Amino acid sequence: MTTYYGNTNNTPGYVQAFYNAYTSGYEHVLQEGEDVYQNKTRIDSIQGENKAYDFLGTIDLVQKVERFADVPIQDMTHNRRWIAPAWYWQGLMVDKEDEIMEHTDPTGDYIMSLAKGVVRKKNDVVHGGFFADVKGGKNPGDDTYSFNNAVFSSASQGGRTIPHDCVEEGFAAGGTSSGLTLNKLQMATRALGELKVNLNGPRYIAVTHKHLNDLIFDPKCQSIDTSPLKALAVGGIGTWGGWTFVVDYNITLGSSNDIDEDTNVYELPVWVPEGMLFAQHRAPIFGVDRIVRKGPSVYQVMAMVGMVAARMDEDRVLKIEAI
């Protein structure tokens, strides 16, 4: 953490009091925020302008059928991805003539608003990273990994989208348009399985409340076979079939944004933790400076943090279209 202090006028310990109060409650305040993606992605920290991640390709062994045969050599595929943090900041004007505890107490309005702003920005950044281009290559920008927004196929360069009108028990478009259905969740599970993703670990899907309601009123969720869900009784669904639902306000209805570009759909990201990375700069900056032009008692409280989210594997992030 990098901290800088401005002039403190003639008030000994004023800035240090702010800093101590802020850091003592900062983590606690963040835990009270709406950090919807917390512990649901891969986490890392970053220093400098760029950071690279190198991935080895798949190694397949072949059977040895002859004595003294030459050892088979495989041309290994390498995959490098780069991330670069964007910086976000905000400042607040405070007047020392107000009681100091109003803006140094971690539960106060100033700090609560600042901390929640950090959380909301993290949610925005993670959501924006699901389907965005990712830099690749030997140097940043030499190559680009783009999300393949086509009907799902398990091929290495295949599509990674389950259409809003997928046919029953299949990926192809041409069926009946719908919101989020159990069939689409089953197709997402099947798709990850075909891509050889470990289905024994956690799986997540980001949704709106509308799509939770789609499932609540799905007859299959109200049948005797699925009665342990108690969807109607509890008024919601938290998990189903190994999926954990994440409600994110960033998900909104688009405009002609389905794969055919003729239907307005919600784009629901589906992922496993290894498929998404969230990295925050190791040295967020917090500062308190006296604003001389405003008089002897006005200070600026400022926070600046660098963060980035990126898709790490094209086989571990999918999209479900829903109307």
C-alpha cells in the first residue's frame, strides 16, 4: 500500500488519524459490500504495467509397440496471455471543521461510499472481462484471444455460446426462444464436460433476478423430483445441479446482440474459477491533502486503485443467451 500525506496545517496527527481509522476498518467495510465475484475467480496481484501468463498445451502419450523405437516428439503449443491494470480513482472534499470522526470512522458515510465504490468497480471490471478480447503473444498485443460468439462446438476453435433458442437437449439454434431454463443449464454442464473441464469443482453463472424467477416458475423445479429445491417456499434458488448463481446488476438486456444479431438477449456468463482472473495492483494509493485554495480546514480524501480481469482459457468460459 502506498500512502502520501499533504500539509497538515497546525493539527498534529490529523492525517495519521485518518489513515489509521481508514486502514483499521477498510477490509471490514469491503466485506459488507456487494462483492458478487469474491472468491469466484482466480486471484492475483500485479506490479508494473503488464504481466504475462504462460500456458503449456496438452501433452498426449502414445503406446510403445516396438522395441528400440524412437521416442515420439510432440511439438508443444504455448499460449501466453497478458494483463494490464486500468487505474480508477475518486476524491472527496471534507471540511475539518466537521467532526473528524464523520469521515475517518470506517462506518461513516465518506468511507462507506468510497469502499463501496471500489467494490462496484471490481464487479464492473470482472463482468467486463468475461467476453472481452485478451492480449496475447510474445509481447503484449502481438496476438489477441477473442471470445467465439457462435453456437457451441467442442472443437478447439469452436463457438462457446448456447443460443437463446437452442433446441431441446441440443446446442443448435432454431428452437423456441426462452429465458434461463434448466435445459440451458444442463447444456452448459454438458458443454464443459465435452471440453474436459473438471465438473467436480465449483461452477458459476451470473444472472439477473428475472432469470432466477424463470427457474422458480419452471415446472421442473416444482415437481416432486426437484422438491428439495423448495424454490417457491424460499422464494429463490441459490444452487442447482452443481451451479451457483451470482446476481450481477451489470447484466442488462442488449440490442440485437444474439449470435444472429436479430434478437435482444441477456448475455449470461458461465465459468469455472480457473477460467477467469482478477488482479489488483499491489499498491493502491490513499491520500489526504489540504486544499490550500479552499482555506485552512478543507482537505481532499483520495483513493486510487489499479485492477483488471481477463479470460484465461477459452474452454472455461461460456455464454448462455436468454431473453
